[in-house]
Amino acid sequence: MKGKWLVLVLLMVGAVAGFAQDLTIDYQVNVAADDPANYFTFKGPIRYMMAEKDTFDAATGASKKNSTEMFMPYLYDVKGKQVFPTGLRGLFLFAVAPRNQRVLDNLTVSKAANGVITVQYVHRGIAYKLETDPQGRFTFPKGNYVRRIIGFIQGENPQVISTDFSADGTAAKVDWSKVWNASIPGGKEIKAGVATKTGTVTDDNGVDDAMFQWQGSLQVSFDRNILKISGGLNAVKK
């Protein structure tokens, strides 16, 4: 599947060499309740890889317009190297998923007095943190986006989290201050008989040797449990 996306991204990067192509994003999610107003919209330079106000379809348990899959080509260059924060891509999925997913992944959003908005969650054993600047912007190509392996998941079972980061081993009790504490080492066995071990805090911006990078910013707001993200990015060839 990824091979198909890489071919499509090649077409995009070729176009970027001649002129800037914007990836525009418009997103809204209620982090505390089921809300029919949740949506995810994106438009970009790859033909057909866009979605207009995609929402959750209760009848199928999935997104109505397949934005989950269609956004994938914007994450990597033609060599499969990451160019977009995987944690931000994961955040977009909450708008087209049932509220139960936000609970299972312990989606947590806060806004500090200085204007910085912090988003944290743990999905399939990987914790993610995204922070805005004081103006409430996710910036590119380098923003404060990190991830860390802190647990694992087996089939449809709830996540098993290392007790280094959760008092009872559940996602609901994750202590975010411990997750992002670099002095707590990785490499620890999470559960006997399971190969997955804890990791270290890792940059989630994308890799430096990718063929192109996204430049620009996305404006973020958080008010009365409603998280909104909007703006446009330019794909710039290196």
C-alpha cells in the first residue's frame, strides 16, 4: 500500500520544483463528548487525495470519506522517509472516530497561561505530544512534536502501559510528566514474554534527509473542549 502512496508523492514533489503547492487543513474535534460537529478537511497537490469535511459514520464505525487512508501520501517522501509528524496525523483521526477512541487513547489537551496549547495521547502503546508556540501555532518544518514507546496492544485488547509511566499499567493513568522525562531510560521490559520494550523520547518532526519538507504553520485554538486546527503548508524541495 505504501508503494502506491510513494508514487503519488513523487508527482507532488516534481510539481513543487516548479511552484509551491499548498496542503490546506481544517479540523475540529470535541475532546470531551460525542459531537456531530467534528470534522477533518484537507486539500493538497496530489490528485484525488483530499477530503471535504469528513466525519464519523456511526453505521460503519469508520470515517465517511476515507480521509484516514487518503491523507497517508502526505506523510512521506518517495523514499518512504517521514516528512510530517505522525502524532499530528494521528490527532486528525480523532475527528472521524467514535468518542470511545479518545477515551481509550487518553486524549488530553490543555492551554497554558502563555498561550501554548499541548496535545497528548497514547495510541497502540506509543505516546505523542504536540505543542504550539505561544501564538497557538503548530510550526513547520520544526515544531515541538515528540513521541515515545511506553506500551503495546494485542488485538482488540486495551493498551498495556509500562508501570514506569502509569501507576496501574493503563492508558487512563498515564503520568505525562514521566513520559517526557528523558532521565527515565528506555529499553525496559513492559511485560514478561512480550518483545516490546519502552523507548526513549524521539523527535517526531520528520527526518532531516527527506527529499522535501513542509513549511508554514497551522493555527490552533482550544476553547470549551473544542480543539480547532486550520491553515496551509507548502511542500518545499530540499
